[in-house]
Amino acid sequence: MFMITVDSSIEYLETKVQGVQGRKRKQAQADDHKEPDWWIKLGLVVKTLNGGEDTAIPSQIPSELSKTHKALFKVARDCMQAFQAAPKKKRDQVLLKDAMVALSCTANLHSPKVGAYFEDDFLARAFNACMDSEIDHHEDLVRWLAPLREIARSGDASDVRDEALFKNAELTRERRRICALGARSLHEKVLDIVQQMCALVIERPFGDSPSETDALIAWANVYKTLLPTGITISTGETWLRATLPVHSELAAELGTEAGEGGGRRVDMRFLYNDIEVSNVELKARSRKTSERATQTRKNLRLARCIQRELERLGVPTPEILFADVSGYMGIFSKVVKLDDIYVAGRVTDQVVTLPTSMYTLRQFLEGSSLSVIINFLSHLERLGMAAWDAAAAKEASDSESDFVEDVEYDVDESYPTEKRFEDNILLTPKKKRV
């Protein structure tokens, strides 16, 4: 009968540990001589160009890439070549941002250039994946706003506000009669929004061209009034935590700053029980077109950071809705995975607009702007609930795994998983401080 002695067990364990350590040393040596992945190479080129220096841009497409990855390689390469070919004082920063989006494994459907790089069938599927035919419809709003539309057609903003105030008071009395502590209904919140919009028309607190801060106040008031249970909003150049791991990776790969605080700053972020679920960027209407285009491409990559963090929590294929706002106008978009890349495009053709005149107030009451905002927030609530459940399940699973490992006490032979192009997100590179 074969007997295992204590000495032989210790000898076996020491041998196993030495073997694992040897393999890890070989892995580390191989990593030291490993050629950087193609998207890291192009990321280094972006960093150099962003720093104001010219450099050689790889032109040969790696043969092993999928059809969609080749298309994104071409987008990044061509944008950087066009940027570098222009005189330094006339270089268009939007070209660099388009390259960064492509290197974030994302086809940007907002950019008219993208269509030339993908097949028609893929583009059709991409646009369909982003568009949501239901987001600009809300059956209850049709009924609730009907009386106010009638008044707006023949009266002024004061008449509309008075009717909204009167109806809201009726609903409040009825709610308190049924339950003194009952939560305010969506109908009541909608009437509050109508009163706010009438105030924008009557009082014109920010004029026709609000500053970025003024626009932030106006939009934040709308969102705060309509927020579903569990959703909170944070404004005023706050840190988007989902960008922190991306900053750390870029610091290691490109030699850029890892970022201070909690990551990249954003104008507005939405959270569900402290889990980030969306972001909104704002600009004054008076800003140049190129600045607004740059904002969209930045916002898209921030949404990708949120998406990747939710995937890490265990949410299957999360669809991230985000918004770009210029003054009183906003465009709502979606980032979603399609095949082996991500696509980003408008979720509706509707431009959501807050009113500044009687004409635009009628448009607000008769159009779908309010439906888009309400459905946008409802999507965030559903996404947040899914993320919360996934995070709880992941925590429970990790705790069980840690407990089993502690009991069994085996040597960890696992290596870090290799980063894929689908995981890559390229935020605007910064020079490393000396």
C-alpha cells in the first residue's frame, strides 16, 4: 500500500510551486519580448500626433483580422494619415477623435465617413441595432397633454401653465386622499415639466443661447423631476469612475497619465444605486461645430467605458444610451455590440428640444421630445436593475469561490487574461508629466 508521508507532501508542494514560478518567469520573459498588438501600435501613433509631433503610420493591415476589425483599422489609419497630411495649423482634431473611436472597437455611425468602410448589409444591421422605434412614443402622454395642446394652439404660455398647475393640484389632492404619503405619479411629474417649460418661455432666464452652465441647469431640472426610483444624477464635471481602469491600462500601454481622482470628468452622469449607467455631455450652442463633433466622439468613448464596466459586473450585452446636448437641443444615441465590434448611432431621428418661444412650446407639447426623455430614463432604470442583480450575483459567486480556494488551498496557476481588441477603449492621450 502506497503511503504519503508529510515529508513527501511538502516535497511535492515545493516542486509544484517551483514549477509554477518557473512558468510565470517564462511567461514574463515572453511578454517582455512580445510585439505590441496592432491597436496598441496605432494608439501610440495617436499619442504622438496628439502631442504635436509627426510619426510613421502603419499602413499594412494584419492578415489575421476579421472583416470588421480590418474596417476599423482602415478608419483609424486613414484618419491619422489625413490629419498628418494637413498643415499643422490647419489640422482637424475631429480626425484624431474618429481614429480614437475606431481604436475603441467602435463604428461611429454619426460620422459620414464610416459608410465607406463597411458593407451595406452590416451598415443596415448597425443602424437597426441602434434605432429604437418605441423611444419616441408614450401612450399616456398623448392623453395627458391633449388638453394642454388645445390651449397652446389658441392661448399663450401663461394659459398653458395655469391649466397645468390647476390639473396638478387636482391630482395631488386625489393622491393624498387615497394615501397621504403616496409617491408622486408620472402624470404629476409631467405637469411639473410643462410648468418648467412654460417658465422658460415666459421668463426666458437664459435667453435663446444659454451658456454651458445654464443649459446644464435647465436639463438637470428636467431629469431630476422625472427620475425613476433608484436613479440618481450627478452634475458639474464629476469623475466617471468607469474610466479609471481604462486610464490605468493606457498608462501601462502608451505611457500616458493614469488620471487623477476617479477618472475622466463628465458634465452629467446617471447612477443606479451607485452603479454608473449613462452619461451626458453639454456644450453652449455658440460653440464651433468641430467642438460639438469632438464632444460626441468623447461622449461615445465614455459610454463604452460604462458598457465595459457593466459587462465586467456580468450584464450580458448592455446597451448604453447617452446624450449630446448643445444649448436647448439634444441628440440621444446608443452603443451596442454587433458581431465582434460595437456600433454607436442615434437611437431616434428626433432632436429633443426644450422650448424658448410659444412656437417651440407647441412643438414640445405636440412632438416626441418628452417621450424620448421619459423612455430614456426608463431604460436607465431597467439597465440599473439588471446591473444591480448582476453585481450581487457576481459578489456571491466570488465569495463562494474564495471560500472554496481557502479550504482547498491550491497554488494559483492562473495567468491574467489577454486583452482583446473588443476590450480596448482609447481615451484622449495626455503627455506623461515629468
